[in-house]
Amino acid sequence: MRSMHAPNVAHAQRRIFHTLTGSPPHLAHPALAPAAGAQRQQYQRFRWRILPPEVDLLVRTAQAVLNEHGIDEPLQWTPRLPARALRNLVLPGSEPDSITVTHLHQSVPMGDFSIAKVAQALNTITAHAISLLSENPVDWSPPRFRRIQHTATRIGQWRIWYEQDHLSLQEIADREGTSLATVRLAFLKNGVQLHPAGSYPGRPRRR
């Protein structure tokens, strides 16, 4: 995992335990449970500083654990309660659904930050802010890395446009709002056969 150093492997295992059981890691087996104090704080920081692709990787790993043991259960389950059961329930802070992902990410500074201040900006409690950041992680990647990630997710569609829909490299670049060089380099790295300039796959070359 790109954002993790060796000591954080244990944090990843704690995150998987937390995902599978719903229990905080300090209730896990002593070999896995974080020690009190600084180590617990480090795990909490790990939860809200993790990158979105790393969250996806840990979720897939947790699901693989269930599959390996023949457990056909969802990773998360929310009981369906009638609205009248919650009508008079007073909870601290904002309603969970009232905080959008955009508002959440705008409230989190890119450098070091206090989760308490983020919670205050969101008009909620720290536990809620931590939960929101865990479910909707901020992409802390630098712009260049994000562009590379975006290209990796779009190359399949670009290839369809080029090979099946016969769009030119420039047309693909214009459609995606990127540069011609970016599309060309992505195709070269992914083994897409480029056609002569001025021609389109499946079309006669322009004169």
C-alpha cells in the first residue's frame, strides 16, 4: 500500500478486523489489538489518512476472508427500522445524511489537522467525523499521482473509443479534457497499436 510503511501493516490488519466484526481493534486478540495510548491514536489517524484505493484493497481483502471461510454475509449490515421507532430519538451532532462527502472533504485541511476541529466545522462529534472519514476517505495523493490513477481507470474506455468507435487520439483527448500526449503515452504503455497520423482505425486514410 502506497501510503503505508512497515509498522502500518498491523494497522491494516486491525482495519480488516474492524470491518469484519464491527468491533474496535482494542477488543481483538492481544497479538493484534493496539496498545493503549499512542498506538491507538496512530490507528485512528491511519483510519482517516488512508487513500481511497487502499480502502478498496482492504475491503476486498476482508471480503476474501469471508469467501475463504464459506461465509455468505455482507461486510456491513444496517437494520431496517420503522421511521416511528426513531421519531423521538435525539442524537448528538448533525444528522449523518446531512453531511455530504463534498462538505466533509472541504472541511479537512491537506496538512496535519485535529479531528476535533474537523468535527466542530461539521457541527458533529469526533466519533462521527472519524466514521465519515473512514467511509469516505480523502484522496491525499499529489496531483500528478491522481492524474496517473485517472488514466489507469480510463484507458479501457479510451481503447474502445479508438479501436471500436474509431475516434482519433485528439478526439479522445478533447472528450476527456486531457492532452494528446497523455492519451498517446497511455496507449503506448498499454500496448495499443497506434495508427498513422491523419488516419483512423477502420477508416481509409484522409487525403
